[in-house]
Amino acid sequence: MSMVSYHIRQYQERDHKRVVDLYSETIAELALTGSHRLLKLPRTMALLLGGPLAVLLLTGSWLLTLLAGLLLFAALQYFGKVPWLQFKVMALNSDMSDISKYYLSGPGSCFWVAESQGRVVGTVGALPVKEPALSREHLELFHLCVDSTYRGQGIAKALVRTVLQFGQDHGYRAIVLSTSSVQYAALGLYQRLGFRKTQEYFYSLTWRLNAIPFVRLVYYFPSAPVSQRSR
């Protein structure tokens, strides 16, 4: 794919539907990846083999065994998508429901879109962290999304750099973010830009059952005290 022309600007109300659609498409893609990943886990494969085998031993019916296998496969496939779908519902009922209210109502936060030929092809947002003691020092990056047909064009990198510049201009000491451990391209990008891992955790029991931990990353600006950067 040839390089495309794009520019990054602040979010406007007219962008809302496209931003939500892009976010939903990204989550749907991750949900499919999560579902495929769950089915490949050794414990899942053992369940897919052991479950139908138990039905066969108990009933002696190949038809019931086949039906049990298909139902189990479908259930596990859906369960692999559940945490992502829950994540989507939570976002659409909170900050993504009114982006202007959440991101553009104060000077220390913002939401940007990457636009190419009049079409929104990327998004990213930034809010002060929720902890009151750090809200004036740490800015949190949210919703980095790039349309699948526009990836590999440097758009994600440009969006992250926009957040970094915004954070520095507004006097923040650090940028923080969380991303799932299976978002390999995003993790690689963040680390190449200078973010480092500080924590790995499970967002909820559902994520734990799907064996998908989240990774917390931080980028300290050079002006941040050395003692703080070593935490």
C-alpha cells in the first residue's frame, strides 16, 4: 500500500459516529483474536477433547457426542469474546458516549483524530489519571485506534507523539497507559517510543479466565526527577 496523506486534529462533534464505529471495529477485531487465542490454549483443547469424550462414554451416542462438541466449541468461542464485548459496553456507556464532555471540557485533556481524505482513520484520547495525588502530574492515554486499512502508515506513532507533545506542553511529568498483553503491535510501538512496563495485572476475573493480562506502561519526560523515574 502506498503512503497516504493524513493530518491530526482535535475531535469535533461531527466525528462522533465515525469515532465510535472505528472503536467498535477495533474491539470486534480484538474479540475475534481473543476467541481464536482461547481455543488454542492447552486447557481449552483438553476441554474440547475431554468434554465430548465424556458424553460418548456416558451415553454411547455419537450424535450426542457431536452435538456436545459443537455446543462446547461455540460456547468457548463466545467466551473468548466476552471480555472485549464487556470492555466495549463499558466504554460506550462512559467516555465514548460524550467525548466532548469527557475529553474537551478542561485544559488538561484532549481527544484527537487522524483524518485522511476527509475520513477519520485514527483516534487517541488523553485524560489526567484518576488518582487525585497524581492527576496534575500523570496523563493517561486512551483509545489508540487506527483503521485496519491504514495501518503501517505511521498514523499510530503520530497519534502517540501528539499525546506526548500535549503532555509535555501542559506540564505533565509522565504519560501512562494500559493495554492488553495480546496487542503485540501496540506494545512494540509504545516501547519503541520510550514507554516501559511497570505492572502486569488482570482487569477482571473474565480476563484472568481468558489468560489475557493487561500491561501498564509509563513514559517519563526528561524533566521528571530521577527518583520518580526509577519507581
